[in-house]
Amino acid sequence: MAEGINTFRFTSRFRKEYRGLPKEIQEAFDQKLTLLMNDMKHPSLRIKRIQGTRSRWEGSVTMKYRFVFEFDEGLAIFRAIGTHDILNQS
């Protein structure tokens, strides 16, 4: 993974899933997004590549909630957010 994210965008799926989350999880993700933009290697993000992919990554919002994003040359495309089960659907 490169050193940092310069910009990001959300897929329509991500936006829909985000709107369906409890408010406290939305707020937790917002804080993690800020952290991700400043320090991709911060341990609380627990960023790791999704097994069997080249450019898809997962990160933790909480121990129960995850987000999935694709990373390419400084651009992060957020694809999904939800409980750990989203990793099976991404």
C-alpha cells in the first residue's frame, strides 16, 4: 500500500449502507476516515488487504463494524460498510 490517501469517494452502495447505520457508528466511521487520511498505518484502523485481491482493503470502525475500500495511487474508493459479514459480499 502506498504512503497515503490524497482523495476519496464513496460508491452508491457505501452511501446507502452508511445511511442505514446507527448514528454512533456513522460518527465512529467519520473519525476513522479522518484518521485514515492522516495516518493510514494507525493501529486502531487495523487496515489489511482482503485475501485474494490486489487492491481491496478492509479497515475497522469498531470490533463489529468494518469498511471496505479499493486503493489506487492515492485514491480510496469506499465500497461497503457494515458488520464483519460485508467482507463476504465485497
